[in-house]
Amino acid sequence: MAAETESWLDELKWDGQGLIPAIAQDEKTGKVVMFAWMNRESLAMTVEMGRAIYWSRSRAKIWPKGEESGHVQKLKSIRVDCDKDVILMSIEQIGGIACHTGRESCFYFELGEFKEGSQENSKHWQAVEPVIKSPDEIYK
Amino acid sequence: MAAETESWLDELKWDGQGLIPAIAQDEKTGKVVMFAWMNRESLAMTVEMGRAIYWSRSRAKIWPKGEESGHVQKLKSIRVDCDKDVILMSIEQIGGIACHTGRESCFYFELGEFKEGSQENSKHWQAVEPVIKSPDEIYK
């Protein structure tokens, strides 16, 4: 595919596995909704198709976000950081749900009681975002 | 240090190098300003001290953000994602500059002309954020 000869891809720093981290941020709300990885092919596809296509490390395959759920992430703009080793996408989240748990964002666990001097054993991760749609309904 | 016995740290999934990615998002503007890595100790310090402390992979040492520049990131809240393998911090960026290039955010390169059907060789990363303060002034 054309990705082989694209210089904007060559400029990026790929890790030892040929991957780059990618952050998805909702264009409207500004919420960071997801973090996943891309390889060269999936990033080229993301840009060509105008929607987030990740690389699933666990399944070792191209992962078009939303292929099962319909929760596609439409690409609005794409950035890279100063070191050119992290991607930041501004996206439109179709269905308003990015997480496989049926939440708007994957970042739904907040650390409670992190204030300095608080009892250490009182710190814990709390789910602070509602489930919008049950995973059973999403993945039929 | 106390980090050894903290269960909220045990709940996280650390990678093969004992690291976890961390995203810093400006509390006020919603901008994603930085991405770096933390090890167990630096994350424990981040929470204890209420400011972002990263692990520098290149220097292989604890990296208190802002120790030279003064551009400390004060921790406002801290989240983890559904897989418990990525950290998202809401921070107050002291000095309004997160990037070592003197920009507000490290994510200042935007891919131009990424629309489907555009000439492939017209795509390139453009710096789209101004330098607020010269690095020479920041790192004296």
C-alpha cells in the first residue's frame, strides 16, 4: 500500500515493536476518551479513511475502532508531539461512547483521597462515569 | 518507601519495563499538553507530592516535571482507564508551558492535507502552536 512511501510516516518515531501510542480526544467535549496503539499501516489507514484504526496488541491485528459496536471515531485533526512519538487525534465519537464498558470515556476510574497526608489505605480507584449503554446491547 | 504496600498501585497494569503511560491534560483549557511514562515510584511520588513526576526512559531516572524550567504540573485529579494501564492526569500547568520547546503543549505538529483523495506527498506535519518563551530563556 501507499503507506510505504509516505514521508510523514517516516518522520515518526516508532517503538521497538513498530508501534506508536495514540490518544483520542473528543472534539466537542475535550474529553480524552481513549488510548491505544497504532502501527504504520493502521495510522496510514486512519488518515486515508478519516477514522481511527488502531493496532490491537492483544489480538495482533488491525483494529478498526467501532467495527462491532458502531462506535466509530471520525478523525477531525491529527497531531504529533515534539518528539514525534505520540499521536493525538481530535475525533467525533459516533454514539457518544468510546469505551467497551458502555461509557463515554475509557478513563472512568478516579483515584479518591489522593491528598497529601491522607491515609494511604483510603486511596482507591472509583468508577465516576455512568454506563450509557450496556455492553450486552452494544455487542450483540 | 510506602509505595511498596499501596494497593491502588498494585491494581495497575505495568508494562514489561515496569512502566505505565501518563497523559497530562490542562484542567482549565482541556488541552492535552504532554505524554510521558511513569514507574511505580514516580507515580507514588506524583500522588504524594501532588505534582507530576515522570520516569525518564532516556535518562533512566526519576524526572520531576519542571525541576529545571519551573514548569511544574500541579495534580488536580488522576484517572486510569478501563484496562488500568494508562494514566490520565488533570493538571494545572505552572507557567502555561508544558513543552521544552517553550510551547503550551507538546502536541504542536498538525498533519496538513489529510483529507481522503488528497495528494499523498502534500501531507506534512506543521507546527501550529506559537513558542511562548524561548527555550534559551527557560533553561538558563
